[in-house]
Amino acid sequence: MKPKVVVIGGGTGTYTVLSGLKNYDLDITAIVSMADSGGTAKIERDEFGMLPNSDIRKALLALSQTENSDIIRQLFSYRFYKGVGISGISFGNFFLAALTDILGDQVDAVGMAGKILNTKGRVLPISTQPTNLLATYEGGTKILGEHYIDEPLKNGKKRIVNLELIPEVNIYPLARKAIIDADLIVIGPGDLYTSIIANLIVGGVKEAICKSQAVKVYIVNLISKFGETYKYTAQDHVRDLEGYLGKNILNFVAVNSSPLPSKIIKKYKEENGYPVKDDLKGGTYKVLRGDFLAEGVVARDKGDTLKRSLVRHDPEKLAKVLVKLLD
């Protein structure tokens, strides 16, 4: 029987992990956040009455093994950059919206999209109930909505002291079963609060992770995030994560030890982003250090109005380390 691996998160971080793991003989389940509210997600929520599709689309593409995969990936990632009302929207999100309308159910649409894209594994929402993130910052300021937490207009240097869901929602039953049955659970990388902790505060998620006998590993981000983790060190990330997940749950924490190019560091500083300092000491978990850095700089797609990371983890480097944990 294939080892069962569950990846929890969202965005480009989950995409990276899945892209590497799909090259191994594994039973993969991606579980992604449904709290996105910026960009296309706002249209999907307000005009189509749907849960956001962007993280689902990225996970599907990461796991896709269809013929002509390169052009399929480009097609589903393509963002319209002309036209009133559609600029910034990806073709893949349109596709999933249309498929949902045809089948009458968004989860069924994701499953059918997986068949069309010949994904190695499945993609599940953490919950099928609509909700919004509410962050409380130092000093008592509250911000409602993932987009405004992710890209704050002000006070981006203040720390988040509490994250909750309005209204509260419960874990999707299939996601709960996948977590409990897993042999390996991978959390992150990704925006600590809006992509990772956003999953952990869904009702029943923490309990499912604690109940699972899986090996549990957290992958620390490369860069701290203005508005979420300003000037956070690796230990800061783990501390906040454990505040919602619980202590003594993680078995491993993976952190990149390869230095970032000075030009990239300078560019990030202009946006109040800083390389995450490795100050991990271990203890209840083992620290996995290594060169996990991908080469090159990530280019922004035409029509993309949201801020994206310039550097990312390398899929193959991460996958090699993660697969070894199954031994």
C-alpha cells in the first residue's frame, strides 16, 4: 500500500511541495484553505456564491500529470490582462466556476477537474462552509478579511495576537479522514496566518491532526511577511504555529540554510520583507536544515495584481527530505 501523505496549506507553498511529491509513489491528498477573499476570490464569493478556487487550482496543477502538461499548466495559470471586468482573473478559475455550474456542486467539480487534469492525488477543501478571517493585532486593532490581513494598508509591523473565523465552520469530513489516516502530514510553507493557521482554526482540524499517528513536519518560510510575520525568526513562526496547533505535536521542522541572493534581500526590504533567521533549537521536534532554495527569481504574471513571492523552495529538494521521513 502506498504511503499516505497529506499536505495542508494553500497558495504557492503548497504548490511547491506537491510538485515535488508527485514524482514519488505516494497517495497524496492536498487540503487547502477556503478563507481567501482577495482578487478573483472576491468575485467568486460575491458574484458566483462560491468558495474561492485559486488555491484549489494551484494544487490541481501541481499534481497534474496530463499529456502536454506544460501548456496545460500555462493555460490554467493564464491571467487575462485585457478586458473590462476580467483582467487579473485566471482561466483556471473560470474553468472551475463553469464546471461547478454544470455539475451543481463545487466539490464534485474539483474531483472532475482532477480527472481531466489526470492528477496524481486529490485536492480537498478544508471546509465547504463560507467564512472570513478576523485578525486581532497588538493594541486591539481588528481586521476582517484574508485580503486585508495579507496586504494591510497600515499597521503591518504589528503582530497578530489572535486569528478566528467569522462565522465558525467545521472540517470537511473527507479532509478529516485523510488527516487521521495519513502516514505523513506536511504543514506549509506559506503565509503563516492566511494560508496555514487559517486551516488549523477550522473546527475539528486540530483534533484530527493530534489524533493522527502520522509523522508531522512544518516547513518554515523563506521570508517574513509584512502584515503577518514582520521580521519573524524561524522560532517565532513555530511558536505562533504551536499556539494554534498545540505543543509537542510537530515531529520535525524544516528550515532552509542556503543564503538568499543579496539583490533579492534588497528587493524584499523595499516591501518590508526579511529573510527568516534560523534560531531553532529543537527540543520536542527535530530540526531539518538544508539547502531548500530554488534557483532564479519568480516572474509576475501579466494581469496579476496581488503581491507574490520572488523566491521559493525547490520542489525536488523538499520532496527528497520529506520522503525520507516515511522511513
